[in-house]
Amino acid sequence: MDEEVERCFACAVPFDFAQRRHHCRRCRNIFCAACTSRERPVLLYRLSDPVRVCLRCGNEVGKENEFVDRHLKGLTEGLEVTVTRGVSAVLGRRQPVSLILSADLKTLQVVDLPSLPAYHDASRPPSSLDCPRILMHFPLVDIGGVSEEGPLSFLILTSTGVRRKFETSGPGQRQAWVAAIREAARLLPSMAGLRKRIEEERIQRATQERMAMAERHEKDALLAKKREKAALRHAIADKYGLARR
């Protein structure tokens, strides 16, 4: 809970009535007003208007927004391509497929999009037969490189040595997708790693806060016991006319 966070995630200033808590809209951590003084759009979370972000996210969100502006829409909508290398092991035949970025932004997928038969009943809910079939996929973290191969083709290489060649319908598409895949492979895994590190830091900070709170409660309990004992000694001393100690 937010109320359990007693200090700013960045500068560790304690929160009180005057020092309020503020969320960074990108990393979701809790900061003081000074450490969330910047406002930036966070396009990956569909926040097109400037919102409050922490200093670290303010420095990093610019490249992320540029990627979303230039490449993300095309990657998530997909591109019709033809697999021209490794096709026998994957498809068994040369055919158009769609190259698309997965919804979780972690994997580049090659999917088969079969057209619906003429007798398809539009009133019937779609079944698994209507859904795209994933023929192969490339986790972005495993993409070792993307190179241009001729005027219409590009080659994806993975860290495990897999090589897949794709042919587009035009040189403009080839150039745009090579740039987009390179940027996605460079940026998105690092963003996922950042979120993981932020979550680990948040858990660590919350653990430290709980330990500090438990230690304070223990000290307060010991102090209360000492005061009770002192009050009891004073009461006994007053009753029998003894000097207080």
C-alpha cells in the first residue's frame, strides 16, 4: 500500500503532512514532489499528455517515445512477407506470412493468416481455426542482428545461430522494418530489464521499510516497558517515603 511507503524512493526524504507522496507514471514508484518535478508523455502506456515522472524516467522516456512514434504501430500491425530461408524446416512451402510484434512486446512472431472460407458464418463466434497460427517466433532478447539482403529482403540472426530471410514487397518496407526490428531488439528488452530492476528495488525498499518499522516498534516497546518499570519504582518509593532512583 502507498501509505506503507514512508520515504521517497530516490532521495529518502520522509513523507508527512507537508511532504506528500507522488507516483511516477512510468516506473510506478513513489517519490517526493522534488523528485517527480518533470512532466513527460509516456506513449508506451498511452499517456500522450505530459504526466509526472521521476528524474530517471524523465531522462529515459524520450528514446522510448521516439520508438513508439516511429516504429511501434507498424510492428504491432504486422507486415506481409515471404520466408525465403529456412522455409523447408518451418513452413514446408513458400507462402506469404505476417511478421508481427507480440502484444507483450517481447517476441517477433511469424504467423499464418488464412483467409476465411466463403461459407463462413459471420454471426458465429470466431473459433481457434480463425485465429492466426504462429509458425515461428524470435524473442527480442535473442535477436543477434538484422541485416539487409538485396533490395527487398532482410535477414534476422539469433544468438543461437538461427538465420531467417524475409522478402518484402518494396525497398521502403524493407528499410523501415530493418530499422524498426533493430530498434525493438535494442530498446524493448532493456525496458523490460529496467522494469525488473525497478520492481526488485521496490521490493528491497519495501523490505527495508518493514524491517525499519519493526525495529522502531521493538525499540518503542522496550522504552515503554522501561517507563512502566520506572513508574512502578517511583510509586513504591513514594508510598514508603524512599528516594527515587
